[in-house]
Amino acid sequence: MTITTISSREFNQDTSRAKKAAANGPVFITDRGTPAHVLLTIADYRRLASGGDSIIERLGLPPGIEDVELEVTARRDLACAADFT
């Protein structure tokens, strides 16, 4: 996925370029350098709006990673005196 950033002026002058760029990923449209709008394809919008993706898919992690177990052991030696010598 490619993220494209264009100014409002560029968007107004070349809308077709922004539409073509949206086929490869979101297009951020800026006002005075600050992102103000995002242009997406309708397929991307519907996918995001439906909430069909899991957080794993949204983060781009490989499928099956949610099944990994993490073992964390409790630490007892959290604090110790500082040595200022």
C-alpha cells in the first residue's frame, strides 16, 4: 500500500492523478501542510466502514499471529538503591 500526500491546490488542478493514486492506497489532501481529508477507493472505504477487519489485519500482521501465547513472569527485583559514589 502506498500513501500519497497532495495539497488542496494540486487536488483541484489534477483530480484524476489523485483518483489513480487512491487505487494504490490512501491519498492525504492537505490544507497549508496539515492533513485535512483522505481519499479512498469505495472498496477500501466499505472495508473500513464494515469493521470486517480484525485488529490483526488492520495492523498488517500475518494471519495466525493472534494465536501466539506470551508468558510473562512476575519480577520481584523492581527497585534497588542507587549508588552515587
